[in-house]
Amino acid sequence: MTDELQELKEHAEHAAHDRSMAPVSLTMATLAVMVAVVTLLSHRAHTEEVVLQSRANDQWAYYQAKDIRMHTDRNFADFAAFVTATDYAKAAKAREASLAEAEKYQKQTEEIQGEAKKLEAETDLERRRANRYDLGEVFLEIGLVITSITLLSGRRVFWHAGILLGVVGMVAAATSLLVK
């Protein structure tokens, strides 16, 4: 075993018997739990973001299908206006039916487009929430690592720095609840 590893092992054994390190250990355990909770919330927010994006994509595909139908009906109506037919009344009726159908699709595409934009806005909101959770997770993990250095070094400054970073992480994660 190298000298450095031996020294680290001795520090760890000393810390296990040193009661003054109990608050540090408790802080580490608390930070670990907070990391787990924030990570779970982050994963759920990212999952919700993916689901919403999928729904928005489906809505845009539906919009495109209706838009294509609308243009097809308008093109048929335009074509029917120029084609000479033996039965003019029948051709005019087909043209009017196509125009009415195109108008119906026009209204539907506007509604579908509105729903797709709404879903995209929800996706963006969830993405911003997830990013806040991710930021909180990073600070909590760094705080946990910095706090653990206290056990190896015995220097309380690392413990205080770890607590500070943990608080910053919790605040960052909590701000995800304020995202509108």
C-alpha cells in the first residue's frame, strides 16, 4: 500500500473514532438524501419534458395532415372550376363541397396549431424546471464531496463549504417550483 493510501486509511480510521466528526457524518448523510431527492425530481421533470415534446410532435403531425387535406380540397375545387363538365351543376356542387371541406380543415388546423403551441410551451416550462433541478443536484453533489474531505483532512472549513454548497443546491432546486 502506498504511503498516501495508508495515510488516508489512518485518517478515515481516526475519524471513525473521533466523536467531533459526527456532525460532519450527519451532514454528509443529509446531503446524500437531498441529492437522491433532487435527482429523482430532475429525472421526473426530464421524463415529463420528453412526454410533452412527443405530444407536441404528434400534434404538429396531425396539423400537417389536416393542412394537406385542406390544400388537396382547395386544389380540387380550383381544378373543378376550370374543367369543362357535361353536367355543370354537378361540377359546381363538387366544387362547393370541396371548398366547404377545405374551410372546415382550415378551422381545424388553427385549433390544432394552437394546441401544439401550448404543448411546446409546457415542454419549455418543464425543461426549465428540469434544468433548475439539475443545477441543484450539481451543487448538492459537490457539497457532499467537499464535506467528505473534512473526514480526510480534519479541517472544518471543508465542512462549512460543503454545507454552503448544499444550501445553494437546495435553493437552486427549490427555484424550479417558481418557474412559470
